[in-house]
Amino acid sequence: MRRRCQVKMRARMFGILATFVLLGVLTAGAVPQQAVRQFVAGELIVSLQPSTSVEQLQSLAQQMDMTVNYLGVPGVYHLVMKGAREGAVTDEQTLQTVQKLEESGLFAYVGPNRIYYPLQREVRPNDPRYGEQWGLEMINMPRAWVFQKGKANVVVAIVDNAFETTHPDIRERFIAGRDVADQDNDVSPPSRMSPWEHGTAGAGIIGASTNNNLGVAGVAWEGVRLLPVKASADTDGVGFTQDALIRAVQFCIEQRVQVVNLSLGGITDSDVPDLRDPFNQLILSGAQQGIIFVAAAGNFFAEGNLPVTPANLASVSDMVLAVAAVGPRRERAAYSQARPYTTVAAPGGNSASTGIPSDDILTTTLGGSYGYVMGTSFAAPHVSGAVAILLSQGVRSTEVKRLIQDTAAADGRSVPNPEFGYGILDVYNAIRRVATSAAIVSPARSEVVETLKPTLVFSVTNTSAALVSITIDGQAVPSTEIADSYVVDPSGVVATIKLTRRLAPGTHTVRVTARNVNDPTISSTDEVSFQVSPRVLRAGRSLISLPYFQPQTGQPTRSVSAETMLGTAFQMFRWLPEAGRYAKYSSWGAPKDPAASFDQVSEQVGPLGGSAMAPLGLAYFIDLPSDTAVLTEGAPAPEVPFRIPLKKGWNMIGNPFAFNVPWVACEVETSGGVRLSLQEAADKEIILPQLFRYENGTYTWQTAPAGVLYKWEGFWVRAFQDCTLIVMPLPTGGRSVSANATLPGGGGWLLRFSAVAGVVRDGNTVIGVNSRAADGYGCEDVPKPPSLSPYVSVRILNPDWGARAGAYAQDVRRSDNRRQTWQLQVETDQLNEPVTLRWEGIKDVPARVRLTLVDEVTGRRIAMRTTGSYTYQPGGASSRSFTVIAEPDVRSALRVSSVRVRATRGSGFSIDYTLSGEAQVQIAITDASGKPVATLMQNTRSAGVHSATWNGRDSKGIAVPSGTYLVRVEATSPDGERARMVTPIVITR
């Protein structure tokens, strides 16, 4: 039975290689008869270009008859082709669609929804015996446990096919997980048949309860918790689709785990990972947030030893480890992949070569039982457990990989090498090395710090304040200051030191050394160089926010004045939604309205559960005569959710953090205390989904899930009731573009208006039509935020929209060839300057639509197709009303006219007609009842007079009898417009 299972698994894994022939990786001769699925037919994973809007994606998907599923990661979507669920889409059609989407230029990445497989060899049930766990001895766990057994604050997520969370040897270690494949919370296997034991086996290796007189031991003796993430559907169990894995990793990131075990993988064509792949991007994003990913290196050595993903991410990230497998005699397992990105080797079993069952890994299996397993799938959990032990000891996540590499047992080999990486995992050697550690947590190496008084954060382990020395630019920090700021965590192992220093702009170097509390000859040192460079605000007007809080002396919740940071040559403004006006603060005199100052007492913005930290979270318009450096000595906000109260109406908000945050990551809390996602709050009409930005004197906007809260920038949001915006501390490196909210799919057009009055401008007011738009207010219609003097503003007025009445920046109507009118109002306080109103996009408006601009003051009508602008003098009036009319242009409609039938010699007839424009023309003869008699022509003709002849015979060439007949002239224009004329003809014989 064991040999048959082994052969079957080998055939299955070879099939994985074969499917890549479709992608051009292998030659056709390598294709076996049976091939394991490499991707799901009819399903794609895409990542949008920064310049691509969600609306463009939805429009394209509708055109191609695909459904769009948001995967919870900004910019990443799962597309399903029509017929895919029914199995009606072929692999070839899927790859053709991939090519079409790539050619569209809208996507940073397009690929089929790949399937990843558990990297497992065999499972054989047996009685539990700790003495057979040779792997724990090999990685030196008995000696490592003397130093550390595991802490409960470390969570290891296991992404796998299923978990028996009731297993008596691991049930106390599991926390509530998630089934991302079936979209529920049931992570249990649907049956006790293979391969459903895979996840349970990996969990036992990492965290089976130890020293409990039951079964087997885990690498993490105690404390460490396990988060089960089921990523294989109940109908499968063998593989993992890419969309499920994306959801799984996103869930791990959201749960803020420290380690993710990925005992799975798929063959790829390069040791260098595809960094456009959203699955790879998501793993790297999690890595940037401090999560360590442990990936199995692969079991395909005999099938060509090709690269495996996601293990190959180890080649580009210090937070990803690729784990190869060894047998009990420290030999490379016969199946284990050998690639240059291999990080380390760990016990995985090798009975495939030796034929000895106990040469594999004894662990937990289904039914509360135990059994032997083999594969890099079970080497990886040894490393995940080791990572959890090192994190429990206080090692920084960014140092774990280097530590494991530096302390691995090379066994006399030259390392690194593809088979073993840096050697075989040695947890005791690693933890001994860091029994004392010293690390600079902040600032990071080469970081640019924008405050003149940064907080320097140090982390040390197994030492004391008296054994720590710190230098800043070569100057020693007094030992008394170190002792005063030395804070030990509850474990007694890790201590944190925070020092604040005022530093001049430029490069600075910090160095920390800690000596071991038991053996001072053992020490650890870390050194970091960073840059202090104050933020520079550009001359002119901008909408800003502050990411640093500098309190007044003796007033820890009140900010210093703006003059302290900006000098005495600025003006600031803030909109007061309850008063419906701007408050002004001038640095050189009155007014100094407190509502527009940095020293706010009424705005209760701040970290959840913490004190107010205004002006963080608030936005300010600021006018500057020249480029100005922000000379702040403040500290960044703590990285916890940040509350910003919103009043009904328009609110000016700021990003409170010193990093960019995705708009869609924000949440909304109602006045009743109900917490909603941003999209839920928008659907319930609590808040608009648009985020408004001020760029070069013009408001632009994006609609969730698009949009980014940029650091140092302010934004407008509109609330329909009092509520609280919760900004989550989730960094994003993505950039966003100014994209207007339109409807996905549907036909129509947009026209953009701008206005200039002297030195002020407004450039983003949009009207248009769309076949899917609403007649009144709809999600495609976007209100206009308030203007600030000096200004010129183009607004679309909709006074008849009830609760939604007001001024709009975008108004898209339903298109059905009706006459449409928009009421435009141009407002300005530059009454002595000529105002020029311009429009763009006229070329995209169908020729059959006549566009007219009517100046309601003078009555002048402007044909908008023949000119692109209109200039007027305000004449002392601050506002000017215009009407834009879009109506069918009857003069340009296709017409057939002047149809005349003349008798010719020989019983024939000449049919003359006139076309108003180019068209495909068909002339047919029918009898009086409409029954076809003959078709004379079907050709394209230009505008003008044309003629055709009829010989008086039917389609069979037989002369028609006397009677009345109808001549039907039908024309179709290139854009589908139709025209027809019917004329009778009487034949007498």
C-alpha cells in the first residue's frame, strides 16, 4: 500500500510540471498523459495599474462577460469568466483572456487563478511515542527549551487544507480560525480520509502540547498559539486556488500574526519571483509589516528540480524562509528541492529512499491519532516552531532569518548551497546566540525622519540597564538616563529603552551594546544611521495635515502653536461644518480664530482609548509666500486606530500617521457605537465613499475601494450624520490617481469643465450621460466641497434632489436620446478679473448630440462643438448661471429622401433616392402585403443622390404580374442609426 501511494503521489506531482507546458516552460515532449490542474479554467487574478480605476475594471469585465470579486487587498481582484462554474471554459480560452487583459494596459499583473498543492509525501498511522521524534533531537530542541519554551503572545498561522481542532494533543493551542475557501468559520476536515490530515499534521509539529503525558511533543513546548486558516474547499482537499490563498494571507495580516506557515507550493519557471503576482505582493506586504513567512521548498527534485513558489520569495525578502527537508541521518531527502534560494534544511523524513517508516516525522493526525508523514510540508513547521521560540525570546522579526542562517549546522559543507541552504536548523545554537541581544527598533536603517526630536527606541534581552551602553553620533548617553528609561516586559527577558534627542538636520548614527547578565563577556551590538530632514511645504496654497504631535510644556494634550513650527508668514483656514463657514488663523495679526489653530481644545481627535492629539487627524488650508520647512519636535502618533469625529456635512480630515493609509481600510462608528466598514457606512448613507484631495488649486476625488490617505496631506469627507471616522494604522506603499466616479459598463460620454479667473482656477467639474445612470441622484453623482477665497468654482446645481439637493462636481444622467439640461453656476470673488469657462472631451460626444452653452445673463448661445471656451466679465456679480443643453441634432440625423421611381425602356424601372450621410443601403421590392419579391442592392453609399434599377422580375428572374408593389429603401449609418422610406409602384401588363 505504501509503495502504491508513493507512485501515485509522484505521478501527481509530475503532472504539476506538465501543466506548465501551456505556459511555455517545458517542451511538448515532457507532457505526460495525466496532468494535475495548474490553474482553474475560466478564473483570473488581476492587480490594477495605479492609474486604473475600479470603474474601468468593472466596465471591461462587463464587456467581456466576467464577474468581479474583490479579494480584500487594495487593487487585487478575482475575475470569473461566464461559464467557468459550469466547466464550459477551456484552458486555452482562459490563457487567451489573460493575453487580452495584458494587452489592455490596465493591469500591473494578469494571470490565471493558479492552484497550489500541499508539499507532502505520505501518511502512515501508528501509536504515539515521543522517542521516535528524532527531528526534535536533530534541531537541538531539548537544550533550547532550557532557555525558552514559548510565549502566548506569539501566534503562528497555518495556511493549509483542514484542521482537527479537537485533537486532544493540540486543541488547547488552537484559537478561532477561518475557512477562506468555503467562506465560513469551520476549519475541520470534511472526512478522515487522506489528504485531509495535512494541516493537522503540520499543527502538531509546531505546537503539540509538550510534557502533558500524551502523544507527541511540539517544537513550541507551551504558550505559542496556533491560528488555523483553511484554504482548501471541502470539495477538494488536494489543492489551493490562488484566490483562496490571497484571502488566507490577507486574513493572517488582518489578525496580526507573527508567523505564517505555508506548507504548499507550485512549480514556477524562475528562481526570481514574479513581483507583479498579487499573491507574492501580498506576502511581501505582510513581510513589510513584520510577519515571517515559512514556505516549503518543494518535493519535485526527481521531476526536474524546478523552482517553487512561494518559496522563491526567499530570494528577495529577509522575512521569507524556504525550507528543504532532511532525513534522520542528516542527509538531503531524495524528494527535496535544491534551489539557490533555500534558506535552511529541517527534518522532513526520507522513507522514500530508505523504506523505513520511522525515518519519517511522527505527528498528530485525524481521529485524535498519530502517524508518520513525509515531505518539505513537514520540514517547514519545524522552522515555523523555531521562529516562534525565537520571537518568544524577544528576537526582532527582522533579525530572525539572519540568526537562523548564521547558526545553522553546516556539517562541514560549503554554505550556502542549494540542497541545505545555510545548513540544518539548530534552535539551541540560535537562541544561545541571542540570549543577549541589542537592537535599534527605531529609526530604521537609512530612514528619513521628519521631526527634529526623534524618539530612539532600543530593545535588549537578557541584560540589565547597567550592562547597556548607547552612543549618539559618538557621544555616550549617561548611564543614569539609560537606567531611568529602562523598562522590562512581564517576561523579564526583554527591555525597552526610549530616548528623545533634538538633532540638527543631517545624518546621524546611533549605536547600542548590551552584555549578558550572566556572562558579561558575551555581548550584542547594533548600529543604525538615519537622516533628519524636516518636511518642506511648497509656496502657495495647499491642504495639509500633521503626523507629529508636539505638546506644550506642562500641557501634554495641547499642541504648541503653528508659529513654533512654521514661523510668522502664513495663514491657515479650517471649515466649520456646524457653522457653514471657514475659520481663519493669521500668523501676522488678526484674526487668530482658535478653531483654525493647532492648539485645539474642542476637537477630540486622538488614538482610540487615548488622550486628544489635535491637530493630528485634522486638515488645514495653508497659504505660504515661499517654501517653508516644518520645524517640529513632535512625536508620531502611536500605531493604534485613530478616531476623528465627523459632523453632519463637509469635514476637513488629515492622515494622523507618518505613513500612507488606504482609504478603504478606514472604518466608521455611528453615534450609537456601531462599528462599520467604510463601504457599509457608505451603503447605509452615513458617509460618502469619496475621498476628496486638493491638487494644484483643484478638487479631485476617488471612490472606495480606491483612494489613499497620504501622509502630511489633508482631505475632505462628507458625512450625512454625526459619526466617527476610525483611521486604521495600516501602511500602504501604493500611490493613487485622481479618478472620477462613473458607472461600470453602459454607454455614454463625459464632458469636463474648468474655469480660470486671474490666478485662481477650478478644473474638475463633470457632466455626462450613461445608460446605467439614475435620472436623479445616483452613486455616479459627486457633491462639490466648499471653496476658499480667493476662488473660482464651477458647480452643477440640483435644487430638486430633495435631501441630496446642492452643488455637485459631477452629475451623470441616464442616456436615452432625450434632451438633457444641466444648470451650471460659476462663482468667484475675483470680480475685476475676466472669467474663462472651458470644456474638454467634446470629441467623445456622439456627433448626433448637439451641445449648447447658454449664458443666462446675456442670453447668448454658444455652439460647444465649434469653440472650446467662453469668457465673460463678472461685472460686480459673484455668480453667473449657465445652462448646458444636450439634445439630438436632427440636422445630423440619417435620412432617406426624394425617393422617385421612373419607368425605363424594356419594362424596367429606375429608382432614385437621396442620403443625408454615409450609410449601408438595401433596396428591396415587396408585394402589397410585404412579401419579399426581389432585393436590388446592399452596398455602402456616401451622402448625396443615388439610383438603382429594377428589371421588373422577381428573385427567380420571372416577370412579376400586374399589381401594386412597394419599393423599400433602408439605410444604416456606421454608428447604427437607421432610416427608411417606402414608395409604391404600379405595374400594368
